Amino acid sequence: MGKICLDCGMSIDEGISRCPKCDNFLDSQHDGSITTIDIAHEGETVDEALCKMLAEVEAARNGVELYLRLIVGSGVIRDEVLAALRGLQADGDVKSFEVESSNAGAIKLRLK
């Protein structure tokens, strides 16, 4: 499955990081959208929630979303997700993240 350059509309094969037509970096393109994913309210263990988070972050980074909103609850899963996000941010996989001021059980990640 390929990507579409959001600047010029060219179809591009997977694995290409720059558009061959307009020379823009594909990994930094986004449509400004936010995707919300609940990783903690279907009986997940901490490890299962972390695996879900990593899969969703990877999928969103390869998509066109600007933000990913993780619903994590207020317990141990939230604490472990925050610790994992600090590592992802240090590695450059996530640009920034913050706990929502109106909902301590939700974390908003900026991906691009």
C-alpha cells in the first residue's frame, strides 16, 4: 500500500521518504486531524496497553494524523504510558505529549 503526497497528490510507494515530484518530506506531512484510541478500558493488562499504544503510535506516524489522543484512565496504565512516552519523545518518535487539563485520563500526542 502506498502513500499520497498531501502537497502535490502524487502516489508514492512505501519506503520512500521524499516525494519524487515535489521533493517534500512525506513523514512530516499531516492533515491536522486527531485520532482517539482507548487503550485501557477493555480489561487490558499494562503490557497489553503498552503494546496497543506502540502499535497505534506507529500506525499514526505512518498516516496523516497530526495528533493521537490516548485514553488511558487514571491508574497504573496511565503512569506506565507516560513513562513510555518520555522514551518515545527522547527517541524522536513523538514530538510532544501532554495530559489533557480537562481529563487526566487522556493524553494528547503530537506526532509530526
